[in-house]
Amino acid sequence: MPVGVCMWFGEMAVNITERLGGRRVTREEAREIVDRCEELGLIHMSRNTTDEIDFMCNCDRWHCEVVGQVLKQPRPGLVFNSGFQPTFTAERCVACETCINRCPPEALTMGEGKLPVVNTDRCFGCGVCATGCPEGAIAMETKPGFPVPPKTAKELVTALRNSVQGRN
Ligand code: SF4
Ligand code: SF4
């Protein structure tokens, strides 16, 4: 399991390097880490806001507690979701099944036309299929009807609070 691949940015990164023994890296090193994580099929994760992103985890499906719990659900795509889904270009796909084997929630199966088919109840939009396709046959597109995430952490807390109150 790769270690040292989760990152903090900005003020939190300063606190973590000074107090908790985090390692400071350059932009180039950070980019190399992200590329290595993509090769390994790790899942980029962060807070669900459009701005103020201050951390990025690169989660391993077999060891990350959060991802592990979500994968135990029958419909992981309803528990968390990036708001994106894969689309496949038939002319490029060679039916190698790399994407099917890389997909953490096992959301892909090979369709009758030798083109992968996505189960949107299981897909959480991680993009691991797209980054691993040797033919560049997969693009990630916005999921139709998916709400735009809140802008800031404060707005996210408000949205979550309203959502919980709406259910009660
Ligand atoms: S990895 Fe790419 S080429 Fe291989 S089956 Fe999936 S979409 Fe097709
Ligand atoms: S984006 Fe691709 S790898 Fe990720 S869950 Fe959906 S189908 Fe699987």
C-alpha cells in the first residue's frame, strides 16, 4: 500500500508540517505523487466544495476505512459521488477490460457490443477507469441533474444542516 500520498494545502499544510511531522513537497513532487496514484488506481478525494480545497486524499479501496464502508453499501454511488460519470468511445475501445478491473466499486461490466456498461447506482465518479484506459477511450462527463456543490466549507455545512432538517 502506498504511503505519504495524501496532501494538505495552504495554512493547514503549514500546521501539519510544523506540528504533526508532515513532509513539505514542491509542486513538481506533488504532481508526481498524483500521477503515481493514478497509475496505481487510487481514488482522489477531497471536500465537496468548488472552492477552498485544502486537502486531497488518495484512497486505496482495500485499506481506506471511508471507502471500505461505502463499498459495503449496495448502491455506493448514492452514498458519495463526484458528480461525474464515464462515457466510452466505441471506435477507440479494444475491450481489454482494464477499466472493469480497476473500478473500485465494480460498477463496470462488458456489454454485448464489447463496450463497457456502467451501473450508475454503483459508480461514484472517481475517474479511475478513465485514467487507466490505455486507449484513451473514456471521458468523464458531468452527471445529468447533479446539483452544483456548495462553494465554501461554510456553505457546505449550511447545505448539510438544511438537508438534515428537511428530512426531520
Ligand atoms: S480500458 Fe479502455 S479500451 Fe479497455 S475496455 Fe475499458 S474503455 Fe475499452
Ligand atoms: S468513475 Fe469509473 S472507476 Fe470510478 S466508480 Fe465510476 S465506473 Fe468505476
